[in-house]
Amino acid sequence: MTGFASLVRFFHLGFSALLLGALGFVALIAYPTFRKAGPEISPAFQGLVRSHLRLASWSLLGLFLTSLLSLGLQIATASGLPLFQSISWDTVGDILRGTQYGIVWSFRLLCLLGLAGLLAILLRREENALRNGLQLIALALAAAMMMAPALSGHAAAGEGRALVLQLIADALHLAAAGLWLGGLVPLADCLRRIRKHGSPAAAVAAQETTRRFSLLGLVCVSTLVMTGLWNAWHLVGALPPLVGTTYGRLLIMKLGVLIPLTALAAYNLLCLKPKLLLSPANFLREDFGVLLSRLRRNVLAEVCLGACILFIVGAMGVTPPARHIAPDWPFSFRWSWTAVKGSAKIRSQLFAGGSMATFGLLALFCAWFRRADRPWLTGAGLTGLGYGGMVALSAMSIDAYPTTYRRPLVPYHAISIANGARLYRDSCAVCHGVAGYGDGPAADGLKPKPADLTAKHTRDHTVGDLFWWLTEGIKGTAMPGFQASLTEEERWDLINFMRTIAAAEQARPMAALAEPDPWLVAPDFVYRTVDGEGKTLKDHRGQSVVLLVLFTLPHSQKRLAQLDQAHARLNEVGVRVIAVPWDADRISDLAGRTVRYLPVITDGSQEAFAAYALFRRSFSAEGTRPDPPIPPHMELLIDRQGYVRARWIPWDGAGWTSLDRLLREIDRLNQEKPSAPAPDEHVH
């Protein structure tokens, strides 16, 4: 069904481009060209216009038939039934009235009916119709039909300002492609007719046609390049989705065809056009027929390449955008500066490669000005640039796997981290140790030693690397693969836990003073308070600073009473306090005595406490213990974007014992401007 849908879309795009190109050629190229050439060539002009209007009419018929097929395929996809079983008046009505695709389809059908009437008038009374400007109305309707699919395609998936920009870019991209590629067929026919005429008036027509179509092509190609780059950024976004997804590879194929197509267009513009723009007498002496035949041959080659591009675009239209698909990295290596920047040896290798590449660039610069020495300077420059780039890139090269750039299936939530902690204790702690330092009971007998999961190298690897090792194991080590024993979701839970303990180790210096740069992501969690309020931590983003209080009873009772008394002051400065108990069964001990105003979590407290208790590591001796008998009291300040910015553990010092110190840090967070984007739901 997908292959048939892409084929239908190819013909649909082809007919749309021919319709717009034919009408655009008549209105913007043919009519002003032959008016300038004079009455001598008027009979050829009438035949040309009639031929192109017939081409537009047949294209309109093909567009109507492929529109019906596209609607049927859309209905079949929505219903999940075979094509002929899915079509009924009810389903057609539901699609046309209740979906964006149906609304756009109905609009294009109205444009199609209007175009049919205009083409009937134009075919009967060409000259009068042209004088009345009906050709411009027909051109506007054809352009609207060409651009309308942007409203129901991949570009329509955005929001806000991004949605508007994506729709404009996609619509302009379609219109420019239709005018340029669709206009190539009428141009080839026009050149054939001009060559057949062979008069001085035909020479003038050839010059004017070439000049006008070159200008139109330049505008269209410039628009295609700019809007294509914009669309590629929003639908692909990076190298891994470009080479690791079907959509990205189709885009590469499209670019591979577009390069020779634009090369042919550039040759016509820079080499053939200057000869065509000679004075009519000189132009005729330059072998009029041969020059036009060469130009027409190149135009027909452009038509074939343009058809290939439309076929690829048809397949891209039924393929999910690369941004929304997990890429499969096709290479055994990748380049990463963060993973290698700490090595002095690699820095020296980078310096050597960079020096060689700089020498190559200088040689190429000199070759531009020194014609006599150009061959050997060019060779030396290309050699230096290529070899230096290879040395520099190989220095930054590290191992990669098919899942290296895969996005996590499970969000970075407290419930996932808590489940990962349980799986870690059952499957990984025996080698990597309870705290992840690689010092488990079985570590002494293993060579090489198990990795320290809290070290910097863990953060340098992508979550896709970790997922591959958890799935397939690591060759040459005792690390097994867990594909058979753990589900995919459980492996992602383990990764969320490992990322958390690595972040917790990095957060050891965090104190009661707010850190200047946000970096520690606060895992989201769902909670319900004693008063019945149900929210997520993420709901507070952009609204208030959160003071997350992890407490145990009776040890935290005095502190909770202090915060409860300061509840009004904290509300005034825009702070939301969320109290997370270690033992939810003891919450009743607080009711009516210690706490009257603080929102204490009942549902969701176990997972939230388990996840955030991992951040209790500090430089004090007690902070290194992963599971003390009684979990400590700990308070975390989370800014409006969702980053943990400050932490107070009572054994680390006085900290926020004085409420004024806490309010000072809150005021600092309230006054700062956001310096980092809101964290994603997934770790990377």
C-alpha cells in the first residue's frame, strides 16, 4: 500500500507541476515574449498557447483522477480496511468534514472546478481571454492547488510561530518546484517551435524566452534552496536522522539528483544563454538551429531529472519525517569532541591535522592568484586539506553502534528511575557495586574491571551506546547482553537510573547556594497530595520555583514545622513547596499538629523519594553511603525551567536552617533570566 501510495503521489505531483508550469509559461513567458517578437511570429504563438493550454487541461484531468485515488488511500489508511472495502458515503463524509486532509482536499477540488471553467474559456478565445487577464487568475488557482497540500503535510505538525514558518516555507517550496520543473516541458516545446520557424523574429523570441525563463528559474531555484534548507532543518535536524532513517536517505537521494539538475541549469544560464543573447544577425550566424537544439536537449534532460526528484518526493510524502523516527546509525564510528578532548595525545593529533589542513587552504588560495603555478599548488592544497581533515577527524573518532543515536523509549521520570534502581540491584550491582563505582563483590575476579558508572566517560556516551551494551553486551569483557532477560522498557529504565547516579556523582559539590549555570535535570513525577491535588512536577515549569523536601519522621518534624509556619512568606515569593515522605504510612502523624499548610504527597511519594534520594551524595563521609538505614532529610531548589539549582542536606552545614538564607537563593532564581532551554523528557 505504501509503494502504491508513493506512486499515486508521484503522478499527482507531476500533474500539479505540469499544470502550474504550463499556465505559468503562458502567462509569464510566452505571451510577453511573442508580443515583443512582433506579428510575424503570431501564428506560431497561437499554436504554442493552444498546445500549452491543452497540456494544462490534460494535467487537470490527471490531477482530478489522482486526487480521487489519494482520497481513497487516505480513507483506507484511516479505516484500516482494503481500498475498495473502506469506501462508503459515511467514511468519505467523515474524512472531508472532520480532518485537515479532507478540508484541504475539498478546497483543491473547488480550485480544480474553477480552473476547468477558465481553461474552457481560454481554449475558445485565446487572445481576448489573455487580454482580460484570465490567464493570471488561472495561474493563481493553479498555484493555490500546488501550495495547498502544505496545510495537510509534514509541515502542518508544528505549533505557534514555528507552524506558520513551516507552512510558508513548504508552500513556497512546492510553488517554486512547480513553476520551474513544470515549466521545462513547455520550454522544450517552445524552443522546438522557434527553431522550426527560423526567422529573425524567431531569434528575438528565442532571446526573450531564454531571458525570461532564466530569471524565473533563478528565482525558483533560490527559493527552493532556502526553503529546502529550512524544511530539512525542521524535518531532519541533524546528521544521524539524515543517514539513519528512510526519510533522510530519500532526502540524500533527492539532493543527489538535484546536483546534476542544477548543474545543467547553470550550464544553460552561463554558457548557452550568452550566445543566445547576441544581436539577431550575429545570433543567426552562430548556427541558430544547433544552438537551440543543444539548449532543448539540456532542457529535456532537466525534465527527466525533475521527474526523478518528483518520484523521490512522492515517497517522502508517505514516509514519517526523520525527526520523529529513531535513527539506525549505519557506521561503526562517530565523531565526538566531548569524548576525546581530555587526551593530550589527541589534542596534538588534532593540532597536526589542523595545521596540515590550513596549509592546504593557503595553497589553494595561492593557486587562485598564480596561474603559472596553479596545477601543482592546487594538487598540494587538495592533498593537504584532505590528509589534514582525515587526521583531525580520525582523532575525534570513537566507536558507534546502530542504536547510538536512538531516542529513549521511556521518559526520564521518577517511576522509571525507581524501577531501574530495582533492576540494577538484581542484575548489575554484583559487578558494578551498589553505588555504581565498579566495586561489586564479583569485580575482583574480572578482567578488565567493571566500569565505574559514575565516571565522566558514562556521561560522554550517548544513551544509545548504553542501550546497545545492555542489549548485546561488550565483547572482550564479562558484560553480558540482557536482551533475553529484560524487556526494552526495562533496559531504558536501567539507563535512566545509570544516568541519574552519574549526574548525582557530578552534583557532589552542589550546596545551599544556587549554582550559576543550570545543568542538573529534575526528573518528573506524578503526585497527589493529602488535600487531593493531582499534578506533575513539570506542571510548575514557567510558573514557580519548587522547594522539594524529602523528609523522614520523626527526624524531619521540626524542620517541617518551620516550613509550615513560613508557608505564607514562601507563597509571596512564588515558591511551591512539595513535601515527599520516606514512609507515606506515617503521614497521619503530621495531621493537625506539625503541618497544616504544606502539600504533603501521598500517591507517588515512594518513586519520587527513591529517585531524588540518589542526589544525596556529597563530599562528606556520610554522603557516600548509597542506602543508609534511615534516609536523610534533604531539600532541593528547582528553578522554573526544571533544573535542580541548589541542595541542602543538614549534615553538610547550617544551610537553610535560617529561612532568610533560603529566601535569598529563591530571590536569586526569581530574578535571573532563563539561560538554558527547558530539559527534554528523555535523557541523551
